[in-house]
Amino acid sequence: MALIYILHDEASKKTLNLKGELHKYLVKVRRHSLDDELFFRNRDDIKILHRYKIVNIESRSLELELLSSKEEIRCSKKSLHIAWCVIDIKSIEKVLPSLNEIGVEKISFIYSDRSQKNIKLDFKRFERILEASMQQCGRSSYMEFDTYQGIKEFITKFEDVKVFDFCDNILESDANFERVLIGCEGGFSKEERELLQSQESFRLDTPMVLRSESAVMAVASKILL
């Protein structure tokens, strides 16, 4: 299936020789055999999809021959930029693959008043987590990450952001916007609410109080799927 691919630093070469864990995975886990076709992408030019055929299988190596290379972009039909107030790192990492598969384009992490300031975000680790997801779902672009030191800094730059919060306005099923702010556990502080008074806010049609990561997943799914 063309959606599923393997990231490899030598993808695009006329022949590939695979050994070690990747050889074991393809032969013993995915049960590939001679003449099977596999798809690869290279991190340096990830938009290009390379189609290879297995031409030789040894006990510890696998030889593949390049059949074709073409630009094949797989991404969400809509764009969504999430401004997410920083929460526990394990909770973030748990939902990153799902957000990637849904099609979130960018996450801006904000150290809000109620965020734990000692949490350090490791974007390199995030990238490694996402790569496994990308290879399974077929996405051909990396999610973008950046940070802001407070909500004021973010809304000054992005005045069009919508705010997920406790309010009367329920998010409609056909809602369509590109940027949303979601708070951390405990919501926004009094000072932050004053800053956000002029922003359009909404809630989901549920009586339940959602954890921050649940809210991020629910809103992203509502907008993108």
C-alpha cells in the first residue's frame, strides 16, 4: 500500500541494501518476499516517494532495486495550528502520533500562568515519535513546533486565534478555522482571561470536563476530520 513507507537516508539510490533490525522487520515481521514492492522516503526530500522491488533476500541482508521516484504529497485537506499551554510531557507525547495522523500542521507550546515552568520540551524527541507515525499513516510532512513564553506573546502575533474555554458558545459541526488556543490543567488564570476577552471562545457539546490532551484531540478531530 503506497500510503505506508519507510524513512531511509539512502532512499533515491538505484539499489538499497538493508541489514540489521530493518531487515528483520521487513522479512520476519512484515513477511515480505522476493519481488515485493516497498515504498521509501528520504528525510532530505520527504515529498518524493521512491518505489523499490526486492530483488534478493539473504539471511542477514535484503537488496532492493529502484523502480520509480515521484512527488507524492500526503497531507490533511485542512490546516490547523494549535496553541497548547504546556502540560506534563508524557501526556503530550502520548497524543502526538494521533495528532500527526489527524493532520495537525503546527503546535505552538505556550508556558501559561498555570503551566509547569520546569518542563523542558525536546523537539528532537518529538520528531522521532512522529516519524513512526508518519511511516504508518503516510503523511509526507513534518509537524512544526515552536514555543511562546506566555499567552500575551502569542495572541499579539496571532490575533485570529479562537479559544477553547468554558462558555455558552458550542462548536458547530461545520466549524472551520485555522488556529485554536487550548489551556493546560486548571484552565486560564484571571489575568489570562482578561487578555482573552476580545477573542472568540467556544466549548464542545459535552457536560464532561476534559483533560487538556483530550480537548486537543477532540477539537483537532472536529475541525480536520
